[in-house]
Amino acid sequence: MDKFIINGGIPLHGEVTPGGNKNAALPLLSACLLSEEPVTLRNVPDIKDVQIMGELIQSLGVEIKKLEATTWQIHAKEIHPTDLDPDLCRKIRASILLAGPVVAKTGNLQLPPPGGDVIGRRRVDTHLLALEKLGAEVHYDRAFKFKAKGLKGADILLDETSVTATENAIMASVLARGMSIIRNAASEPHVQDLCHLLNAMGAKISNIGSNTLNIEGVPALHGADFEIGPDYLEVISFVGAAAVTRGEITIKNAGVQYLDMIRLVFKRLGVVWEERGNDLYVPSNQKLMIEPDLGGAIPTINVMPWPAFPTDLMSIAIVTATQSQGTVLFHDWMYPSRMFFTDKLVAMGAQIVLCDPHRCIVQGPTPLAGEKMESPDIRAGMALVLASLSAHGQSIIRNVNQIDRGYEKVEEKLRNLGADIIRTTEE
């Protein structure tokens, strides 16, 4: 098991380029199964979750070639819906994304339950309801068993704005006979990337970026060459790292067109940036003061479906708030375990009151001191890295393989910005 050793208190300086969007790469890899021709994906992030998804796809008889470090060619000339490895499926939440394309192509799949971060109950009912609406039969007995004799277009109202359920519904609908409408659809950048890839492969998807997608089914899809966009979660993680260390950095190819709501939220924490084309510049002279609501009321930062503030950035925002002057309430209603990492920040000196599993109050600024900790999940793990970069003294973060699932060579990127961080393996 690997760990990070971080000596904090050093302002970050320099340039950094984020990797490809993990949450786009996973459904895009699955979407390649919908064509019998080769599909080339560029800017594929070199992270653990993507590697596991590649192994699962290969186990179906699909050929994957790595043309370059971040360029993959996927050729699903044949798909053999054999039993998938339960251990691999348990390692990532995204294994559920194989359901839509494999059922659409073969009409048959047995899928062990997906895994992923332990941040609370994450239901899969919406996926099943969408596929059943398209004509698939779904049974569960310690594994999901899907059967279909040709999918038919349908009017699908998702019972929650689930990103992965939207993606499964999209992938199944593009080969279904007739017209499909997906309502209450998620519209995150990675969902848009999926739609653009599928259209490049010959699908007919309209209203991309909205919560109502219109999909006209086609008989077959062809190959394509597509570049995955930058990971906006990694972009904002570096923004937070610069802010809490009082550093000055430029983030290249930051995908600034997707950051409007995030920008508003971080402005409330006293953090601003400049857009320079598609690059993002974070100055060192941050105000770092919480903007109160009208009349001096304590502001609340909520998570909501896109284009509102995303749940995956809540942990980064909480750490940033510990270094901002004022008081702010954070509310994440989506996941009941998202806030549980805050006890580690309290041990470092942060003033945080955990009101309940979904809400916490942060009062800052408070100097943080180095601590020994363990990464509980991807996003909380990266938040602990930010706290350690800000802290005085040395911090040790164990179980950083969790962070590797979502961040590509993060310690190398931080070292290039001047951080004192090393990776070592525990005995």
C-alpha cells in the first residue's frame, strides 16, 4: 500500500496540465462496444479506474491497443458476454456502464454488483428502470441478469438525475428501433462528451447539454476518432491547492467553458481566477474571505445536478473554506458519508462542526498542522492532500491508491509546482 509524505507550507508556482476527464473516459470506453469498427480515444487518463474498465472490456473479447500513452484504440468486432470478474466489478462503480451497450449489442449480460467509493448508498434502480423501458428483462440474484430481443425506442423519465443511468440509457437507445426521449437526464460535461462521441460514430442525438435528450435509433454505428476533454475536477483541485498554499499557478487546457457555477461558488469562498483563452490563471493575492448572504447571514453551499455545484468538489471546497475568513455551511444531500472525512481536518486544527451526515459548518481561517491520516475515497483523499500542502509540518496520507483511481500522477504534478511530496510504499 502506497502513502504520501508531505511537508506543507510551501506556496505552489508554475504550470500544470490536467489529465483527461475520468468520468468521461469510463462511459466512452463502454460506448466503443457499440461499433464493430475500431474507435480511437485520445487523452485517456492513466488512472486505476480506467485500467480496470479496460480489463473488463477485454474480458468480453474486445481488443484494446494502446497506440500512445494516452491514446487507446478499441475494436469490438465481437463481444462475448461471458461472466465478468466479480472482484474487478467491485473495484469500480463504472462497471454498471457495460449494461447499456452490451445488452444493446448482444441482448444478454450477467453483471456482478458494481463497487466504487464508500460514500453512502448508491442505488442502481434508475439504470434498470431505463433499460426495462427500452424492452430489456432484468433479474437480480447476487448478479444482474439482462436479456433483450431487440430494444425499442421509448419515452424514458428517469426517477433521478443520475449521470451513469443517463449514460446507460443513451448507449442503449442509440441502437434501439425508433425514437427515444430521455427526460430528467443528467447534463454534465462527461455526458455531453458521450453524446458527441456517439454522434461522431453515427448516432442521432439532439438537445445535447439539456435535461431532455432526443435519440433516433440507427441500425449500426461506425468507428471514430475522439479526444476526451480535461478533467474539471482535477482542474479545481489544483485551484484549491494554489489557494490554500497562497500560490500562483496556470492550469493549461482547463476547459473553462464548464466552470461558470464552480467559479461562482469559489468566489463565495474568496477564491478567484482569470481565464486566458482555454487556460486558467490563479493569482497568489487571493482575498480568502467568505461572502455572507444578504444581511450578514451565514451562506450555504449546496450540491445539485449539473450545471449546479457538483458533489465531487464538496471535499475540495471544505478544505478551501478552512483557510478563508468567515463561516459557511456545506450541504451535500446526495451521499450520507461524503462529510465523514472532516474528522481528519479537525485533527489537523480545522474548526468544523459536523451537524449530521449531510451538513457541516466551517469557520476559518485556522492554521493546520501535519497529521497521519488515511484516504477514505478519491475526492476526500485529494482534499487531504490539499490540507497537507497547506499545513505546517509533515503529513502522512496512507491508502493513496484510492487517489490514484481518479488522479493521474498527482504527486509528480504537485512536485513540478514546487510541493514537497513523495510517494513511498509501506512495508
